[in-house]
Amino acid sequence: MNKNELKISLLMVMVTVFWAGEFITGKMGVHLMSPLVLTFLRMALAAAIIFPIMIHVEKDNWKIKREDVKYAIATGTVGMIGYHIFGNNVYETEIRRIYNHKMTAIIMN
């Protein structure tokens, strides 16, 4: 395994670990604050970590162009509204209920 493959493998493992940690934190945190606040805090923390890295890597080309701001705002707004409207629909709830019953039966047997 060369150096580049090792780097990619480690990054994939890190993504998996952070994603799992975020899932667990979200499950515990949803009892303390709304999902919208949790989502905002998650994105703010990610931006605080990623932004300095982006500036370091993209030294001369990191500034956001004025014409791109409206697309970024539109994409974020549509994504958040779509997630919270369509992410908690009846079909998903029914699928979760069936899945939970099947998993309980598998674990108990």
C-alpha cells in the first residue's frame, strides 16, 4: 500500500468514526434541543474546522464570489426545508416501525 492509498484509507476511517459520533451525539442531543438547533451547531462547528483548512490549502483562491452567494443560500435553504418537511413523513415512520420490529425479533431470537 503506497502513501496515497494509506492516506485515503485513513481519511475514510476518520469519516466513518466522525459520522458515527455525530449520530450518537444527535440521538442524545435531540432530547435537549430541537433538531434545527442541533443541525445549525453541527454545521457551525464543521465550518469553524473546515474554513481555516480551506484558506490554508487554497491560499489565493479561497474568497467566495459575490455571484455564488445567492446559489449557496438557495441550496442551503432548499436542503434544510426539504429535509425537515420530507424527512419526517409517514412512510419513513412506518418503515422505521417495521424495521424496529424485525430487528427486535432478530436480536431476541
